Amino acid sequence: AQTVTQSQPEMSVQEAETVTLSCTYDTSESNYYLFWYKQPPSRQMILVIRQEAYKQQNATENRFSVNFQKAAKSFSLKISDSQLGDTAMYFCAFMRGTGANNLFFGTGTRLTVIP
Amino acid sequence: DTGVSQDPRHKITKRGQNVTFRCDPISEHNRLYWYRQTLGQGPEFLTYFQNEAQLEKSRLLSDRFSAERPKGSFSTLEIQRTEQGDSAMYLCASSASETRAKLFFGSGTQLSVL
């Protein structure tokens, strides 16, 4: 079974500063994907960034980057130059690389960007 | 394309009533997923369709729940004899086979069972 753990229920950051959200996961799979999704008050889940486990290079998307440590089963999200629009729930998620297509989500981290 | 659409946005019902939700995926996407999200939790997988075939069902999908995707386009999720524990946000997502790991979510249907 796959489990995803987010140990920070809430975090806050000053506007323009950098913040890192933590995520660990447990799996026996060797091929898988990891994701960070953002859920603003509108409740729509928005894909922030995706990492394929076979790629050693950490994924980046503009101000968002990840630190993927496969051996440690750790997948943290770094948000640089935080903006007020980054205020949202952030969910870490796991998907097996083959077969099943469902996402396993963590419990989320509520991020507040303070002006 | 306007993305994944879900209807209604909100549904309030009395315990014991049946409810049906609709999801319209992105038109070229052949994969469709249903998830349920309760307050303070991440979404939990319910079921998955590839075209019109329902290929996976979670054990969370009790006998009172049924999902269909009759023509491989839109999908419906029906809950019979609703219970207060069914109160949740029901999320639909879709993806294309070529980019199976890139799911696009709708805005969800918020169900409240009184």
C-alpha cells in the first residue's frame, strides 16, 4: 500500500520570501510519479509540479521547485518569491507508474502568505 | 475547451434520498476519475474509467454508489439512500492516455446530507 505523509498542517510565509513544504511517502514500487497540487478556496485542484521517479533531476516550474530524495522517500516543495495568490492548501500525491491510475494524497498543508 | 465541468456545484439533500452528479471531462481525454474529499483531508480515489469501461473501484465505493460513463464522454455518479457520512466534496478529473499522469480536476460537487 502507498501512503503519503504531510507533517505540517499549517505554515505561513511573508510575501516575497521562500517557504518549503515537506512530504514523505512509502512505497515498494520502483516506477512512480509524485505531485504537488494546490487547492485554493475555490476548491479546484490545480497541478503545481510533477516528478517522475526515474528522473534524478529535480523538477522546476517557474517559482516552484522540488527536492526529490528517492532513497529517503522525501519530496519537498519550495516556493520562491511567495505571492498572495499562493495562499491555498497544498497536497502531495503519489501515483504508481504502471497499472493503477489513482492518486494517493496526503492530508495537506495550509499555506498562508502574509502581506 | 473550458476544462472539466461538474454539475451541480452544491447539493443539499435529506438523508435517504438519492442524488446524481454529472462530470464532463476535457473532450479529448479518455480517462475519467472520481474522488471524494472530506473536510481537512486529501481527496480519496473512488473509481476510474477508460473510455466507457469502469476499470477500477475503491472499496470506498459501497453498494449505494454507482458510476457510469455510457458513451465514453460524460460520467454520472449516483448515491442511493444517502447518509450523513456521505457529506463531502465529490471531485472529477480527466486525463489523456498519452499523458496519463497529468490529471485535470473539476471544481467539484459539494454534497450536504441533512
